[in-house]
Amino acid sequence: MPDSKTAKKPASRSTARRKKHEATPRSRGLPPDALASGAPPAAVTRLAQSIEQDGGSVLATYRDPLGGHWQLLAGLPIDLVEPTPYQRDLSDAHVAKLCSAIDRLGRYLDPIVVVRTDDGHYWTPNGNHRLAALKTLGAKAAVAIVVPEPEVARRILLLNTEKAHNLRERALEVARLAQNLAALDGRPEREFEAEFEEPALMTLGLCYLENGRFAGGAYHPVLRRIDKFLGAALPKALEIRLERAARVLELDGAVTEAVAGLKARGFESPYLRTFVVARINPIRFKRGAKVEFDETLDNMLGAARRFDPGKVREGQVARAGGAPEE
């Protein structure tokens, strides 16, 4: 009989499942020798011809290793490359940092992703800062992965990995993208989930467009629960979103007055707005309950207007924490 101190216990079911999950993933995609093999489709061939006619140079035609999608590696005249019109604003500090790094290294190693427009320009959804750095350094060309499918440029939040987005940047990009698409595509808003990621970003983005100093971080947790993708066509849905954004800004005005009342009592904290929003949030403790946008905003607006700074005690604000004002 084995010694009780040295006998091994049988693996639990959870341990067995974890080991199975940690096993080597199933192989997928193409092998290296297949990435450049085969004849590209006619659309890719025409795209290559257009790049040459635009003054660029096709360096390679290949398929991506996971999805097998055809795409081009090309050198493009830098004057023809520009950010998508719904791109976030440039960070001067980040551009300066990139300029310094590229200049010290003496080479540029990170191609941007672009799609060609009908007028012969190349939109990048993920390389605005790198593009600005190249232009600042006086480069004549940009090396880019040219994707044949223009709709890829709409996946801007997934593609953009060069600099982490904050909430304001994400929301502004989604709102600008929605405004751009509304003029081109009449499908229901809920069919754009892959592009917009979450409906709250659209509403917040429209608030930021109206008020650049809007503190969206205080309202994001509430909106994530009550804002849903709409079944209306995108142009009509955008009208509804503008109405929702106006209501959120109205609420923010009432919250601002409550914050002013707290400051008049001597409270000083970067979390005052978050504290007030948490106090007037009627769904804060209703986990899993069905909530409606208009009803929740009505309740919050009424509570904000009734907010009494005199009932707030020392220490409550500090315990609230959360996101400070942006």
C-alpha cells in the first residue's frame, strides 16, 4: 500500500479541463510556401495596376497567413496617404516620440494598413501617428499593406494598435464613423456591431462632438447597461442617437450644478462628478434587471436636480473612487 505522504491524488476534473485547454492549439491557416502561391483574383490584380498608375510600387502580392485573404505590400507616394476622416486626433507628443525613435534607428520598419479610395488616395485606419512622423521627417514614400476590401477601414478600433485609445478617442472615432456611414449605407444600425463595438460609444461620441470638455467616463458605466444597438436604419438611428446625446448632456448640466454645490461646501476631489453620478444612478444595484434608456435618464435627471450637497458626509466621496474627470 503506498505511503499516504507520497501517494499522488487523482487529478480533478477542473485540472483535467485546464490541461486540455492549455494544450497546443489546433493548427490553422496557410503554410509559409503557400502565402505567395496561386493566382490572385482579378480585383487584386486591378488594385496592383492602380497602385502603379498612382506612382506607387507593388513590392509583393500575398495572402495573410491566418485567413488566406489576398493583399499587397506596396510603396506609396506619401502625399497620397491620409488618415480616415473619422480617425482620432493626433497626439503631438506621440508623433514627436515616433520621430525620435525612427530617426535614431535610421529606418522605418512598421508598415501601415491602407485601403485605396475611388479618387486614388489611400486611407489608413491605423497609422495616423506613424504617417505624421514620416511626413515630419521628410519621407517621400510610405510602405503599406494595401487591403482590397474597403470595409476593412471601418474596423478602426480593432486595427488601431499603435497607441492605446482612451474613452474619448474611441467614442469620437465611432461617432465620426457612424456619421460617415450614414450617408452611404442604409442598413439597420445593429448590423454595424463589428464596426461600432458598443452602442454607448456612439452616444458618448456625439456628446464629445457637441462638448469637447464632456466627462464621458462618469457616464460610461451607466450607458453600457442601458444603451442598445437600434433596429432603425443607420441614418434614422443617428437621429435617435443625437436625441440621446442631448439628454445625456442635459443630465451632465444638472450633475455639474450638484458638483458645484459640493465644491461650495469645501469638497475637493477629482471624483466629485463620478460620486454624484453614482448617487443618482437608479440601476446601480439592479444586477441583471431589464433597464430602459429613457426611463433611466429621466430618473437620473430628476435625482440630479434634487441632489442635496448638505446630506453628503466627509469620507463618502473618498470611498466612491471611480474614474476622475477627464
